[in-house]
Amino acid sequence: MMMKTTKTLWHRARQGLAALGMVVGAQAAMAVNDLAGGPAKNQLDLHPPVTRIASDVQDLHYIMLIICAGIFIAVFGVMFYSIIKHRKSVGHKSANFHESVAVEIAWTIVPFAIVVVMGLMATKTVVAMKDTTNADITIKTTGYQWKWGYDYLKGEGEGIGFLSTLDVAHRQMSDAGKPAGDNYLLKVDNPLVVPVNKKIRIITTANDVIHSWMVPAFAVKQDAIPGFVRDTWFRAEKTGDFYGQCVELCGKEHAYMPIHVKVLSAEDYSKWVDGKKKEMAAKADDPKKVWALDALAARGEKVYNANCAVCHKPDGKGGGPIKPIDGAPVVNDADKTKQIMVLLNGQNNGAMPSWKALSDTEIAAVVTFTKNHWSNKTGQIVQPADVVALRK
Amino acid sequence: MSAVLDHHGSHDHDHDHHDHGPLHGWRRWVFATNHKDIGTMYLLFAFTMLMIGGILALCIRAELFQPGLQFFNPELFNSFTTMHGLIMVFGAIMPAFVGFANWMIPLQIGASDMAFARMNNFSFWLMIPAAIMLAGSFFMPGGAPAAGWTLYAPLTLQMGPSMDAGIFAMHILGASSIMGSINIIVTILNMRAPGMTLMKMPLFAWTWLITAYLLIAVMPVLAGAITMTLTDRHFGTSFFTPAGGGDPVMYQHIFWFFGHPEVYIMILPAFGIVSAIVPAFARKRLFGYTSMVYATASIAILSFIVWAHHMYATGMPVTGQLFFMYATMLIAVPTGVKIFNWIATMWRGSMTFETPMLWAVGFIFVFTIGGFTGLICAMAPIDMQLQDTYYVVAHFHYVLVAGSLYALFAGVYYWGPKWTGVMYSETRGKIHFWGSLIAFNVTFFPMHFLGLAGMPRRYADYPMQFADFNAIASVGAFAFGFMQVYFFVFVVIPMMRGQGEKAPQKPWEGAEGLEWEVPSPAPFHTFENPPKLDATATRVIG
């Protein structure tokens, strides 16, 4: 009888273990490799440094680890020795001492000396991190809910500006609970491009709430604060792709605004600058142009997917606190200005942010698109000139 | 639980004198003015909030078990992290220590009760509406606040009406804390038994005295910060709105001027509990009592000049960065003194390892790991890599769970027999300890690696390279949660029901202090007349 119960229990335990094994197996089934310049699978340490500062930080961290481990072993060596030897069960009688000024002074002075040494070691790096002077290229980084904007202010590439958004397919994989790919949640449409071995000064600011721009391989992290500018810098010593993410809680899509920095050789960078400038010139829209409905709606679909689909979803239905666009009264309203004003000024206390950073043509295009897509069949067309008229 | 009901007062000579036994039924608790009853209510309240906060933590860990969104949308996830933090800090850890203060301080200093008995009642009952408002904010339109427990502006300005409820709840909790602190300070300074000089006072009373001053100093600062948030939200001010000339970083300075002393508010009383337990089970007086008092005071003073180490990434000037780095590292010195004193107390003692001692030693061991990671985070250049990553999450759970919560458990096992009159089951206590210790480290140790690899905190979804450590952490978190349910069902409830071996007046051979001079369970009224104490102020001699 007893045997049987034991056997059943054992059987049950084995079943339980098998179930656990399946869960662990499912975990293993999501095969993923190291991402060069991004996180490695089960990475245990800081990212391999790509800047001088990052390698200083890594060295500092190793030194701190060694010092702390040394103190830890010494202190707890004593404690566990005492726990083993000075116990009542082995017949140890307690001693009677309970005070010693000399000992107290010693173990105040020695740790004090150790932290002074630690502080001095770090000082040089702090000063170096803060020295943003003599930059070769200055780039303004603006945090938006939930994307990054880059504007090349000074140096080679001056005048270039673009937004950098998470690939919408990754956002959908996340919602579906089906993540895939080594660069899951790190793939953006337009990476920040910089040349190798040049001092890049990053000026951060934000449009709405505080964001934070981080690239671990460069040991760079700088909050982007609305209404204020802050700066940081890096000089990448290797070409390649490097990844980071927003690290200051900025609302619901906080996990979905990655950073991708592409470091190119000087020649490749010059080529990229040329190409980008031509592309921008070609794209620069004349706000006086009068568009046909189909062409403008097609342009609007691109704008929608790059900016709106994250929250309002590709099907325009929104979800949760996000209002639908499909069938929305303001979109189907005969008065076209209503929807344009929402885009320009935002709505609901910033829950729907202002999109005035988009060009007149982009706003006109996306309004036209939403007015004539899904079940919205207004037939209305909003020309860029309409937007210009409403901008103040 | 608590005091026995057969109160005895020889009041036959004084018939006008009212019977001071407990009221019966609900009146006993609603109208409670007895420090033991109020202490009991504080502890049960704190445990309830610990369970609510724990459920939120498990929701977080369930979502993070695998990459991809499985259970919750990101907005709700942010509400979970926010409310988990607020509930654990303001609902669980702080009230639990106030519960200990209520129960133990009058007993330890030979006072008959807390100085302001009715205010004591008020400060407890204020917490109930506040807690309901806080926890109930999940059911308000727009959901619970989702701006992180630090409530950084301007994100708070985007929150729905629950943010206002949250601010109101924090105001009430702050008022409750301030009243509790005034009560504790006045009790300690005015109601000590003759002969109980300040420098003979048990360290738990000392650490609480200092903590109470910290609370009075910083709770109004928090109130100021959240009031400004409230007026920014509704009355058109722009303290933190850049569009109107406000400064979002100013919020962080004000918040952390409260927030850093706050973390010492949550750890200093824990030091006091451990300082009572280690000597008791080492059967040897606490080593360096005087230096312990000075170390506690230094930590408290230093805690006011280190706040901006939470803000290295905001972009401070280099001098600011250096000042806050040096000041922060200095805190390691008095904290180290405390650890050394505890170990010197154990050294050449005659130790036994009943459950309270296990928790206390576990505290010293695991808390110190949190101390070391704190030192690493204090180094501004390294913190540039670690700020707002899971490394920080690991760090503060090592000091708040393995620190404050472990000490609270140590205290429950140590003084529980005095409260209830019965011994807990040693086997169950040990299961609780070892289970929690292992589960805790399985949960939080891998987070150091996630942080070093750059996984940001407050993320509902993450790159797949982080998957395995997150899965391990989630398994550990559920095990840890399970151990606390075990604790309540198999340790707390039996003790409250009086099931178990009857506790002697002094269940611990080496324990010292006036609380062991009264019977177990402690009668409803103790030290109604000031006791006469011996020279060490640890024994009643008449």
C-alpha cells in the first residue's frame, strides 16, 4: 500500500518535471543568437567596449568587482568561521568583550581610505565623460512618444534630419506574443549614422516627457528632457551596428523606441551624407503643390504606418484608451479642419500628441488617407495648403 | 492574538478608576488606543498590502517570463510596476516597521503606552482609506497611475484621474507617518522608565528615534512635490511643465530629497531589529553599542546629501556629479561599521540558530551584497551603464527585500512569542527561511546580469537575448511568493490562534531587555507604574 502511494507520488512528480521541462523547452525553442553591437544571449557582463570611455568604465567595474569580492570573502570568511566554530552545539562558551575603541577606529579609517581610493579612480572618467568640447559632429537627438528624431546640427552632414522608429512588424510580433529574430525590438527604419573615430556630440531634448538615450557599447546614457538641452559624447573606435533602448519610463510604448547607431568609415559616411542629402532634396515637398486624391492617400498610408499604426493599429481600430480612427466622427466630419486641428495640437491632454513636427504635406496626406480608408469613405481631400492655413 | 484578555489590575482600592481592559468585538479595534492592539493592526495591514503588492509583482514576472506580450498590455504593465512600488514602500514596509515600533518601543523602554494614544489610533485608521484609494485606482477610468513609483513629471501630467487619487492617498499616508513619528519621538524622549538613559536604550528604539526624525523631515518634501504635480495638472501652474517655464528635473531633485532618506527610513529600524537578535543568539553583548548609535546617526545625516546619485543620467555639471559620487560612497563607511559590529558580536559567542537568528544572519549576508552593488552604482561612470537597468532593480531588492523584509521576518519570529504567548514551529520557520532565501536569490541574482547587459527596467517586452534570465527570475518570484503564503498559513495563523507550545516569559536564553521582563503573551497593560531598573537598564528589580 505504502509502496503504491510512493510510486504514484513518484509518477506524479515525474509528470510535473516533464511539464516543467516542456516550459523550459519552449524557452529553448525560441532560438536566438548574439546580436553584434547589441545584447548577447545570456550576457553576463557589460557590452564589449567600443569607445575609450566604455573601456575605462569596464575596467573600473572589474576593479570594483575585485575589491568588493575581496572584502566580501574576508568579512564573511570571518563570519562563517565564527558561525562554525563559535556555536553552542560545539560547546563554545561566549566571551565577554563588547567594546574596543581602537578596533572601531580601525574599521572606520580603513573603509574610508578604500572609498577615497575608489572615488579617485572614478574621477578621471567622470571628467572625461563630461567633456563635450571640440566635437567633430553635433547631432540633436529629440525624444518623442515613442520614437527618436535626429538632426545633424554641425559638422559633415549638417542639415540632415530624420525620425527613427521601431519596425512596425516587431511591434506586431510583440502584441501577438510571437517574438522572433536576433534584433527583436531593436530594428528601426532609419538608424543614426556616424563616422568612425570622430568625436560625436549628442545634444538631447524631448518633445513631450523625459526619455533617455542609451547605447551600452559606447557607455553613453543621457536623459532627454523636454524644454531643456543636455549633452553627451562618444567617439566610436569600430565600425558596425550598435544598439540601445530608451531607459526612462516615457509612457505605454516605452519598450518600443530602440536606438540603432550605424558607425561607418569616413568614406562610407561621406557617401551616406551625399545620398541622404539628395534623397531629402527629392523628398522636400512643395506645400503649394495640389495633389490628386489617390497619390496623396498613397503617401498618407506610408505616413500612417510610420507614425500612427503603433497606437491606432494598422486596421485603424485603436484599442484600450486609444481611440479608433475607423468610423471616428471627427474623421468623417464634413468640416476638414477638425481633424487637422487634432493632428496639429494633440488631444486629450497629450494622450494624442501633437504632430506638428510632420510636414504640411505629410499631415495633409495622412488626413486624406484616413478619410478615405477602411470604412471611412468621405471622398474628401485635404491639400497641404489647407494645413498651412491652419498652422499658426 | 496580542495581549491575553484576562487583564488584571488591582483596582479594588479605587472604584472610580475605570476598567482598562480591552473593549469587546469591533470596538476594541476601531476605538483602539492600546499600543499593542494598534501594533497588531499595523502588522496585519502591512501583511495584507505585502500580499497585494506581491500579486502585482507576480503579474509583472508572469508577463516577463517570456518575450512578447502574453497577458497584459504595456499600459497595464506600467500600472503594475508603479503600484507594486508604491504599495510595497508606503503600504507594506513602512507600516510594518511602525507596527513593530508600536508593539516594542513602550515595552523596551518601560513605558505604559505610546504618548498620544488617540493620535496613534488616528494614524492607523487614516491608512485604510488611503490604501483603498491606492489599490482601487485600478478601477478608475484610465487605470491606475502608470508613471513609475517615482511619479516623474511630466509623465504624471498625462495620467488619468487615478493620479489625483494616488496623490491624495500619498498625502494621507504621509500625514499618518508624520503623526506616527511624532508619537514615537515623544514616547522615546519623555516616557522612558527612570534609569533608562538614552545611551542604555535598546538599539531598536534608537534606530526608530532617528528614523522618526527623518520621516518628519522628508514626508513634507514629498507632499510638496506631489502637490505641485497636482496644481500643474489642474490649476494651470507650471512647476514642472517646460511649456510654462517649469523644470521637470526640479521634480526629481525634490522627489529624491525625500526619496533617499526614505530608503534609510526603510532600513534603519531593520538594523535595530538585527542588533537585538544577533546578541541574543550569540549569547554575548552587542559589540560597539556606542559606535552603532553614531553610525546610525551618520547614515541619517549623510542621507540628506546624496539624493542626486539617482540622477546621474539627467546631465548634472561635473562638479555636482563628483560631489554626489563622493558623498554617496561615504555612506559605505558607517554601514560597514554596522556589519563589522554584528560580526564582532558573533565572534567568540556561543551561537545557536533558531529561526530569528537565521533571518538575521541571512539579512547580514544578503543585505551586504546589496550594499556592494550600491557602491558600484555610486560610481558615476559605472552608473552610466547601470542607471535605469535591471541592475538597479536587483540592487534595491537586495536591500529592501533581503534587508528590510528579512529583518521584519526576523522580528516576527523573535518577538512573536511575546505577542502571542506561543512558540512558532521551528521546522516551519526554517522551511520559510531557507525557501525564501533560495527563491529570493533565484529571482534577483540573474537581474544583475540583465542589467549589465543593458536591459532597461519597466519594460513590458524585451529582446530575446534576455529571455533565459527573465524566465529564471520569474520562476524564483513565484516560489518566493509561495513561501510568504506558507508563512502566513503555517506560522502566523497558528500563532494568532494560540496553537503551539506555550511561550515562556523569556524564550531566548541570551535575550536582554525589558520586553522579556513581562509575561508572554504581554498583558494588555504593561509598566503601568514606572519600573525600577538595574544599572544596565535591562532588568526590572522592583
